[in-house]
Amino acid sequence: MNTNEIAKRNDKSEKLKVFRLQDGQFYVESAEGKICYKVVIGNGTKSCSCADYTTRIEKDPTFLCKHILAVINGNGNIRNVDIAGQGKPRLDERFIKIIDGKEFALYAGLLDLAHQNHLAGIEVELVQYPAKDNEHTAVCRATISTESAGPYIDFGDANPVNCNSKVAKHLIRMASTRAKARALRDLTNVGITALEELGDLNDVAEDDSRSRFKSRKEAKPEQFKGGPTTDDRKEEKKQTAKTAEAERKPSDPEDKTAGEKKKDPKASDSAAAKAKPSTAQVKAIESLAERRGINGEQLVKIFTDKFNKPYVEISADEAKNFINYLQHAA
């Protein structure tokens, strides 16, 4: 190599990032930052894994690529890398999906990471069988251990309201998966929510070889957060019907029918303002909040701003109006 060639390559090497693995071994980023090349310098030898070096060194034994020059010159860009931490298991990026700017972990990825951490066993117990008296809610408890840690225990529930319609017939299996996902997240120290914990998976388009998410161009606007899906509307109508039916049922066995006894309108209004919301109304509010990605704190704030009172003092009449508001909220 002549002086001019070395000068040109020195200029190119100035902005390259260098990572020191150990004495004499380095990784140097490419100019585009998409790949690293391994550089070894020591005992009078110099080598690089880049194509430029491997093709030209045979013709010119004095050839030095820009990656080797980046190491030789230092350029203030050499960083030490903690080799001890390199082998620490981490969640593969293939198992992280992004919906509306939020990251979600796939159950398959959590399980893969658990195996990397020497998973010893997973046990699942059906705590509650779905039945009419519990609104068809299945509850499972998962216990997970590794060879050196555990047990990690958590619960998962599934019912027709918090599940996509396509899996509503498989409530026990869904509750089991959710319980395992939550316990696996504790075990693997993954803070992001598992996709299987979501109540609506309509955003996912299944493929024979892989799963992918519809882009905004591919999917209808109402399929994204902020707009109810077709299944959402069906469930909301069912929930509203249940709420209306619960409100029509008399709370007192001795109540007379409308034709037998007329009530004072003012007294009725006063009673409605003081009456506690029914179980159906509470569940409808929780379900709508979950479907719109509203957490507990946000729900309380929305109610307080709208009704100018604490959420704990909500009445049956306010619950009815709040349900209607959440159903049409953007």
C-alpha cells in the first residue's frame, strides 16, 4: 500500500466504532452500521474478516483495510465489551411484535427464553371451571421452575368477553396459556405484556409459516386501538342487553308491576341517583376499558373528569351513561 491509499483509508476509518473483546481481538462496525467485522492484532499479525481484506491480502501482504486502521489508530471510538455478559439469555426479537407502537412478547418467545434459562418444569391447575354461574370464566394457575430458581406462580383467566371470538370455545386452554405466559414473564424478567394476554387478537393475520400483523393500509381503521371491531360491537350489544335486563329486574321481591302501582317520578330519579351499579354494569365498564386499552388509573380519571365525582361513588344511572360513553369513545 502506498501513502495515498493509507491516507484515504484512514479518513474512512475515523467514524467507525470499535469494540474490544479482549487483548488483540476487536469487532469493528461497517460504515453503514449493519454488521461488525472481527479484527485480530497481535504477535506481529493483523487480520480482518471483511471481504476487502481477504481478497487483497494475498496480492499485497502490506494491505491494511479501514477496519484494521480503525483499531490501530484508536480514533477514540474503542469500547470495551463485557464478555461475561455476552452469553446471557435474551428474548429473541422475532418474538416481539409491535401493535400501535407498543411492544408485546409472544408466548413462544417466553417459552424459548425459559428453556435457555434451563426450564425444569411447568405445571398448570384448573382453579375454576367455566360455568353459567361464573359467567363462563375459566381460571388456571401455572407453576414454573428452573434448575436453579422458582417456583414462579401466576394465574390466568378467560371468558367470552375477554377473548377473541375465534378462541372463545377454548376457554380453559386460553386461561392456561395466559397463566403460563404471566409466570414465564416473571421467570425470564420480561416486563412487556404477552400478546396472548390481550383480549382481542383481530389485529393478527395468521400465515401457514408465520404470523404477521396487518398494516394500517391492509386493515380497516376500526381494527386498531381506538375503534371497535365487528366482534367488539357484537359483544358490546350483548353486554348492553344484559345490563338492560338486569336493570329491568326488580331488586325487591315485593315490587309491583308497572300496571299495578305507579311510582313518583322524582322518587324514582332520586333512587336511581343513589342506586349502586349492577354487577353486569361493572363488568361492562371493565370489559370496554380493556378493549380500548384503558388501564385502571385512566378509567378513574376519565370518569372523574366527566362526572365530577370519585369513581367509587358511581351510581347505576351514571354507570349506564358511562357505558354508553365508552362504547362511542374514539
